[in-house]
Amino acid sequence: MKVKVKLYGTLSSNVPEYKPSQGIEVEIPDDATVKDLLAYLEISETRGAAVIANGRVLNANDELQNGSSLDVFQSIHGG
């Protein structure tokens, strides 16, 4: 399946072909989860990325849908 991904913060640093204005389309297995997508994009769990689809924050084990547009945000820490 193919999904369109927009990365925010420094998350695009591992994706050399990434263009912020366009995002990137990736092809992943049909039964891929959020966790699988992050692994494909080489975004480790320790970076605390939040994946959003249709205004809903997805869990790591949520299955993705073909043709989805996903926003991946970097967690911000501080005080």
C-alpha cells in the first residue's frame, strides 16, 4: 500500500529525498502498522513521534489504510 507522509521538526533528517513542501509517498506492506511505518522511516521509538491521520492521534499498533495522508510530529520536551 502507499501512504503520504509529512514529517515535522527534525524527523526528516533520516530521509534524504524528503521535500517539506510535498512530503513523501512511501510503499509499505498492506498490513503495516504505525510502528512499521516509523521503522521504515528510521524514526526510533525513543524520539516519541506522534502520528496523526484525519485529526486522530494513532497508536503504535494501529493499522494504516492505503492512500492515507499522515502527519508525523516530533515530541517536544521542556518546561
